[in-house]
Amino acid sequence: MVSTGTAANVLSIAALTPPWGSVLCHSESHLLNDECTAPEFYTSGARFVGIGGADAKMDPAQLQKLVAQKIGDVHSCQPSVISLSQVTEVGSVYSLEEIRAITDVAKVAGLPVHMDGARFANALLALGCTPAEMTWKAGIDILSFGATKNGVMTGEAIVVFKSSFESKGIDSNKVAQELAYRRKRGGHLLSKMRVVSSQMMAYLSNDEWRRNATHANAMMALLQEGLKTVPGVKINTPAQANMLFCTLPLDMMRHLQAEGFGFYTGRWEEGVIRLVTSFQTPKAGVEAFIDSARRFSLLY
């Protein structure tokens, strides 16, 4: 257990790569763009290398080229671990086949694979599969199991998959032991860790995590379908879980903000906004947002 998603990600990565290693991830990934320099700090300077691919999903062909370049060359950082985000930074979801395409490349190269599962439950419900099918059965070695984006106040888990690691000849017990020391050294072993753990126990009891994700995904589906009918709104990457990027006329964006609706903006191209639904998003709120956008489009 750890208390933040950043800790889950960077501690997982740090246990798998030396300072001279490189971490291969998508160029739009959270690890590369939204963790300040925590990944470099916790890995003592490992390089994070962005890989292209549509909808923020790594292209296996591009990945294949990078894992095979300059192996053993002391002048170059060495590929050490692959990390993929599920859900991705633009709201898309890797299918099971797409995950296997990445892990197949990793297996041949002998590299471990980390999954940033900050929105793990939302992706799982979108695919309609089991947790095992989306992780170790698909070749994932280590998982940042997110909970704070789906109802927990503060609590994430790092999950080490024994069978997946050992299929690559990596001792999973050593990885787990190293994580324990890195967690302590990094200041993430809380004296009241039982408080963090109790949240996760409640989260996983009685399918609470599934209910929360089901509601969040349903609200996003409702929001997306409604926005498709509003003139002037462009859906950028179709939402598969609970996050959507779309482009609005600037006047519509300002109108929505003036009516009290909050959303992320300013980090992307002009007019691009990010909409996220959660376990507590009310249906009436989604309908009011759509109605406000539609009224603006009819008036102006």
C-alpha cells in the first residue's frame, strides 16, 4: 500500500530499472508529462523515453525498434522497463489484444511491463473482462492499482505478479522486497498505514469499486452522447471510460464556465477541454451541462 498514485508509479518503476536504464512509455503518458520529476528522482536519473501511437496508446512497431537499439552499448541508456497507462491520458482504453502486443515485444526483449492503473476499474468495466485477464494473463508484471480516482480518499496499491515476472526469469520476491525498502526510504511507509489499508479493504468489499466505476462510465457515456448532438462541439478522442477530450467554441466554453460548470482547460490547444465523470457525478448535472451547451448553440 502507498498513499498516492505518483508513489505507486515511481516506486514500481524504480524497483525495475537502474539509473542508466530507460523507461519506455507513450509520449503523452502521465509518467512522462505529469509527475514533475518524481520518476527521475526515484530512479536516480533513469531516462523516460516517449513512444508514439494513436489515441495515446504505444505503437508496438515503434516499441520494437527502441527495445532493440544499442543493447550493451555503454554510451547509451539501456531499455529496462515498459510502462503503459490504462485508461490512457486521452480517455482511450487498451484492448486485451493491444496489451498483449506490447507485452509480447517485452517478453522477447526480456523486459518487465508496468501498468499505470490510476483508472483501472474504469478500464476493466469498459472491457468487460476480469482483473486477471487485464493484468498477469496479458503479460503485465507490476500494477499501480488506483483507487483514489474511484472513491478512496487516499490509498493506492502496488501489485507484483509472481507468475508473470518469473516467466521472464525475474525473481518476483526480490522485486517485492526491494519495493518494501524503497517505500520506506521514499517516505511512503506511514505510521498509520492501517488507515490507508482499511480504505482499500472497504473499497474492494461488496463490489464497491465496480459500482463506482460503472456509474462513472455510465455518466460519461451519457455526457458524450449528449454532446454529439450539440452544434459546434467536436469530440476529439471518443471516451471509452470516464474521461473525454473535446473542442468547444471559445464563447461556449466561457458561457459554461459562467454558469458554474468546471472543467480542465488551458493546457492544450485553444478550445480543448477535458471532461471527467466520477463515482459521484449526478445524472442531473450531466443533463444540465448538455442542456446549457445546447441552449448556447441555439442562441448564438
